[in-house]
Amino acid sequence: MAAVLDITPENAWLALWRRLREDRVGAVSLGIVVAYLAMIVFAAAGLLARGWSEEVGVPYANPAFVGERPNFEAQLAQRAREKRGAAVDLTDVDPLAPKYGEWQKRTAELKTTERERSTTLPWGGDRWGRDVLAKAIKGSQVSIAVGVVAALCATLIGTILGAFAGFYGRWVNDFLEWVYNVFTSIPSILLIFSLAAVLRSGAFADLFASGIWTVVIILSVTGWTGMYRLVRAEFMKHRSREYVLAAQAIGASAASRMFVHILPNVSHVILVQLSLLVVAFIKVEVILSFLGLGVPVDMVSWGTMLSEAQTELVIGKWWQLAAATVFMAVFLTAFSMLTDSLRDALDPKLR
């Protein structure tokens, strides 16, 4: 009996997963990105870094892997606390104070109770004694959320506008090109600062008081132009290809040809630009937080940590800078390599 040849086409998502697993670099990068995403989910749920703002160590507590070393800042802070907690001689303030014997006696017996602070922390402490490792984990939640959400929004805007401009052409292309030229004619840094000032004042102040959504909106509105140009060029190139003309001949609608036939074949270009946007937007968040236009002061991000680390480096306290840099570098490197692997898996020329 002759063997039956199975010609059932493989599901596109299963084929993508198979090619990604065969790429070791892509698989490792995927694991790192998933670990980061799980970490920020646990941090948002309060299971990780819940007490990042608590002063659990002495000021500038040394990292545990460095060991206990002389900490002059902590000694000065301890002396100041002891001086504040000492009994006050009321006779220097009020000559009649000795007459209030009972009240003075009770006042002298009052003692300030303070939780014992650790002299070392896993990754050191900042100037307030807060755990730098907990701050880095909590900062990952804010920075990654801002970078990824803003990049996705900018990618969505740029992809839709670029698809319409490249597919339809004519007056649609002319109008969208005019909008594109308006946005690109203004220096990006000035446009970002202008939008930040507008959204943080007037009628928008209460609506965007949290700061996070302000940064997301600013980056989304100003960061779609590069994606628009790439997608527009790709759609102009693909709209006259044979497979698109064949889809039109069998009655496929314009939306189907744009987003079902052409879009999957240009997705590798979109993924590459998306990874660049995530990296760029996290850097912009660092700049905005440094200038006070980013996340609020009661929150922590990689940007605020790097801002604080500037003054700490002067006195030789390097661990907060190292923590923020390592967390940021590992995520951005893994994300970029994962995007490259996804691009190779989706590129029809490499299949």
C-alpha cells in the first residue's frame, strides 16, 4: 500500500515557534525577557520589592559582596540621630522649667525607638538607606512599562498611517506626508519638552498627574515618524507584487490585502524598528526623569536611579549606578537579540 504524503500546511505560529527554538540565542533571549516580564508582574502585584522605599540599612550601606568597610556617612547619620534623641535640658529654653518637675521627668524618660538598620545590603543602599536591589527591581517595572507601551503605541500609529499612505497613494499619501513633515520639521527634543510642559499644566495637569501616562503619550506622539516612513516604503513596494494582485483578483478587500497579505511580509521590518524604539524610549525616559519631566518623585525608575547616582559617584558610592546599568543593559540586549531572532524567523526570504 502506497504511503500517503501529508501536505497539510504548518500553522504559521507553530512554524515561528519551531524556528525560534532552533535558534539558541533567540531562545536564551526569550527566557531573559520572560523573566523580566514575570519580575515586573510580581513587582506590580506587591510580591517583589514591596518595601523598596523603606530605610532598611544605614546611609550608603555597603554591598554584601564588598563586605563591611568604614562608612563615614553612616557614622555621621548615627551621631545626628543620637544627638536628636538625647534628653533636652529645658532650663536652657525656659527658666521656669524646673518648676514643672513631673513633666520634665516624663520628658527625660521619653526615648526614640528606631528599627535597627543593616550595615550591608545585597546590592548596597542609597543615601537614605533604601535597598538598591529592591529599587532596581521596582524601577524595572516602571521603565520597561513606559518603554514597551510607548513603543507599541508609536508602532501602531506609524504602521497604520504608513500602510494607508503606501497602499492608497495619491491624496492620502500627500496628506499623511504633510503631517509627517510637520512633525519632523520640529527638533524632537524640543517637541518632547513642549508636550511635557503642556500635559503637566493647565487643564491636563489633573488628568496626567501620575506622570507615567504623560511620558507614554509624549513618546507615542513624537516617535511614530520613523516607523511610518519604513512601513510606507514597504507597502509601496509590495502593493504591486503578484500575490497582492492575485488576492485582488479573487475579490479580497483593501483591508485584507493590507493587513492579511502585505503586513505579515513586512513584519520583520516592523519588529526591528520596534526594538529600536523600545531602546530609544527607555533612554528618553531616563532624560525626562533626570529633568523632572518623567515619573513622579514618589516613584522609582532606572532614570531616577541614574539621576541619584550622579551625586553618589562623587563620594565613591558606585553601586546604585551599577545596579541600574546592569538591569537596563541585560534587558535591552536580550530584547534586541530576541527581536533579531524573530525577524529572521518571520522573514520570508530566510524560510
